Amino acid sequence: ETLTKGVLPTKNSTDDAERSTPLPLEDLHGFWSKHYQTYNLRLAVVGRAGLDDLQQSVETTFGQLPPSTSPNQEPRGHKRKANNQESKELMFPSEHAQYDGTPAFTNEQLGKIVEIKPISETRKIKLYFATPPMEDPQLKECWPQRTLSHLLGHESPGSLHALLNAKGWITDLSSGSAVDTTDFSLFGLTIDLTPSGMANKDKVLDLVFEWIALIREEVKSGDDDHKKMAAYHNELR
């Protein structure tokens, strides 16, 4: 529900038949025709049969698929060519490249708070941040998501985990890549709260964002971002 329309059609699994929105069949057919092409197909086969038998099984099952001789979209993994003006704006070339430049999240989808009432007793805060694809060439130079995961989720003295735990507000804190696609990714931070932490959830969030601000300022000061992030990653390995 928080994605831009047309990027990844979804349906809320909790909706019943009366509350469900009718599926946009024309949009679904268009999406299928555009993206379900053989140049996007990847297949891995594992079995106890011999290679000849496995190959025959694959050819029998998929051999009749028509080849995509004139695709209406560049093949998966293709690097989009940008003109001079675009190249100045595209810090991450692969971001939003698979959906004709349509971003997965716009300002209308970002900054949203979704509250869910659980059936069983549980207290969690899950934060998701829209980020470029992890396989983007710029990110593969320094793997910043790994470094951020260490800095946010580390349990050493003086860490965010230690601070929140000392206040009796959390039982666990973890972070890392939550969703990763060819077009975008989501970096996630999950916090398991105590009853006291749930009562002080706004203060918990304040401390989380203060911690993120400290990381941002530290990275921005001094050395080149890529080199500094790579150095942090090597130190924390």
C-alpha cells in the first residue's frame, strides 16, 4: 500500500472479499506483457537425475516459450544510458531503471506510520528506509548497508542498543537489508520493545534518529564518503 502505483502491484492479505479493491486487469496484463519475457527468465534446476534427463525435462517444460525478439524494455541488468543532463542527476544508475524511471516510493509514500494491532502479544517498531539497489555499481564499491547494519545494530557499550537496553525499553534490536530488488531496496531497523519501551516509543524513536544523525555527520565530515564507509566496514569485519 505504500508503493507507487504501477511499480509492484500488491494486495493487503487481511482484506476480505467485500473490502478488496477490484484488480486492475488492464494494468496487470500490461505489466505481464512488459516484464514476463524470456530475457528476464532465470532458471536453476536441482535433481538427482542425470544432466541429460534434467535438460530434456527443462526443454519439454519451457521449450515452447516464444523468444523475446523485440523486447519493449531493456534486459534485466542492462545499464541504462543517460544523456549529459541525466548523468548529473543519476547518482545511482540502476535506481528506478526497471520501471521507466518511476520511483517505487515518492513523497506521498514516504514518512508514513502504519500501526498494526497484533493478535498475540508483541511489541515491535519496524523502520524502513528507501535506498538504492544493493547491486548498484556505486554501492558495490563500499557496501554501505553492511556498515550501517553494524553501526545501528551493534551491542557494544556506548551503542544505540546499549543505551536503549539500559533504560529498560528494548529486548532486541537488529538492522540490515530488508528488501532488495533490481530497482530499489529497503533498509530495515527492527526494535523489540518492553512494556515500558512501548509506553515510551516516541522517545525510543527520538534516540534512533539522533543516532542516525550522528552517523550521517560523522560520515560527511572529512574523508570521501565511499572511502570512509569502506574503512568502517573493514574495521568492523
